[in-house]
Amino acid sequence: MFSRRSLLALLALPLPLLLFACGKKGDPRPPIRLIPRAATDLSIAQRGDSLVLSCAYPNVATNGMALPNLQAVEIWRLTLPAAAIAEGAPPLRPAELAVRGEQRHDLRGAELSSAISGDRLVISLPLPELSSSSSSSGTITATEPDADGDSDASTAEETATAYGYGLRFVSAQQEESDFSNLATIVPQPPPVAPFDLQLEAQTDGVAVSWQGAGSAGSRVYRRTAQQPLYGDAIATREAGEQSYLDRGARYGQRYVYSITALAATQPLIESKIGEEREIDYQDRFAPPTPGGLLALAESDRIRLSWQGSPAADLAGYYLYRRMGGGSFERLNAEATTNAAYVDTAPGGGERTYKVTAVDQRGNESTASQPITTRLADR
């Protein structure tokens, strides 16, 4: 219980402190703003008649807190002469999108969801019209024909059109990020896609071959049959190379392959995805045949040894024996893991042996060279 003295001391406290002591709540705090961090890794590529933008999906706000799913992704475009992005030109700043650019697309809902691939955004856009005579593509100047009307007296100077793309993220709270870095490209007529794609299963991978390539080479794409879309290319081949051994393929998978032709690599300009081929990559390859089979006859047995098979998935070996002029019969029901065997079957006479290797999927090699020896009659 409070004493009279304690009560008087409490009443003597300043009013703000007294109110605090009585449990009064402070003013409500403003809600925490979750502003998406701007993308810094935006890249652009041309595939056929489409442009592909790619960057990491934002999951952190500018204050370091986790960011819920985005409400929208704004796609902005800047149109300028190709000379503006040539080597040695002043760098373009993302802020120029707000000054001279225009918003071209606004991805929301299902359209945004379909652009999410793993932890990345992959956005496909139609290729801007390739026109060297449009006003946005610079200037075209020409001299008048000479008096004789010779056309070779005319010259034309054309400047191609470049495009700079940037993204801006919009959070569920309608908070906008800063603009991303600018990804620039000068679109070109796409090269013709390669053709005559061929696949061959081999022990160490899938051999891929094709006809045709771009001036900068080719790119090899692979997906599983269950995946609807290709990811990044698994290989880039130089101009003139028209084959690739995919050592990353794994047994038991169905794969779909396609090849594109490259016109440039920085930024990437390639053909559309060409014809596709599917392969059921199964281990139907027998291990290497054992060699060096030796047979040593003793008084009541024959000792056999051989060189082991180097197969990585080796399960063991089968021994076969022929007595006299009969047929070969397998000696061991289960594959032996040792590169040696002792035949203690009774009886004398001539015996012929051969050995095979078998892998873990039951693929059996061809038989070794047979060897014949004789056990003395007893």
C-alpha cells in the first residue's frame, strides 16, 4: 500500500512524467515505407524479332527489410541515334528516362507473374520496327544527281536507331523504386536460325550437331521435356563450329535441344529459337570389355584373373566356361566385384573361359578373348 508520504511524492512529479507513469501512449508512428531497390543488373538481348530484358527480382527494400511481391514493373524506353551509345560517347544516366524517355509497358497480375523465372525477371518485348528512314533513327542526307543523272553521284549517310531500356518497380504499397541502369541496343535484322539439328546419345554426353551459323557463331540451348521454356544457353560456339558434346546431360532424362545463330555478342543478337529435337538419354552403353584374361591350372582347380574395366558405374564381372566342345555357360549368378575367380568344378579335360563386365543398369560388355587350358584327369 502507498503511504501518505509516497502519495505526496507522486503528486509532486511534473505532469508529462506523471502521464507517462500512468501508461499514456505516445503519438502513432507513420507506417514503415517499403521502397523497392532499383535494379542494377538489367541486361538486354535480341532474339529473333523480340527483345529480352533480364534482371534479378527485387526482394529487399531500400531500408534493408524484406520486400513483398511487386505490384507492377514499369518498362521505360529511350530512343536515340546509335552514335550516342558508341564507344567513347558520354555515358547515359538512368535519370534521362524520366526526361526524354517514355513508359512503354506496365506489367501487372498474370503478365508480371509469367515474367518471373526463378529469382529473375525475364521480359520479352516486340522488336521495334527496323527503319533507317524514320526521324528517330537520325538523318539521311543525299546529294542531287548530276546533270547526266548518274546515280553513283549520290551518297547517303544513315544513322541507325539505338534504344535504351530501364525498369522501375512498384511495390504493393504503391512505392516506386528509382530507375534501373540503362540497357542499350541497336536492333538488327536477325540472322537465319540453324537447321538440320541432330542428336546422338554417347557414353559421356549428348552429341549435338547442326548446319548453319551466324557471323559471331552459335548458341546451344537445352531444357528438360517437362520445362516449357529454355534458360540460359549451355554453350556458345565460334563461327564455323557446328557441333557440341553436352557432358552435363544426365542419364534418365528427356532433353529438348535447339540452336540459335549469333550476329553479335555484346549485346547479344541472335536468331529465334530454331528447330527442336528431343532425346531420351538413357544408359544403354555397356562397360569396356575386360582384357588380359589369364588361366592358371593347378592340381584340382583353375585360377583366373583379368584386367579390370574402368567403367565408373561398374557392377562386376560374369565368367563363362565351355567344357570340351560344348557351349559356354555362365559360372556366377551374381556379378563378382573382384577381377579374379577360382573354378573348382571337378573333372579333367580342356576348358575354355571368357569374361564380361556389367554395369549397375545391367548393360553387359562384349566378351573378352577366350582362353583355353586343361585340367589333368584324376
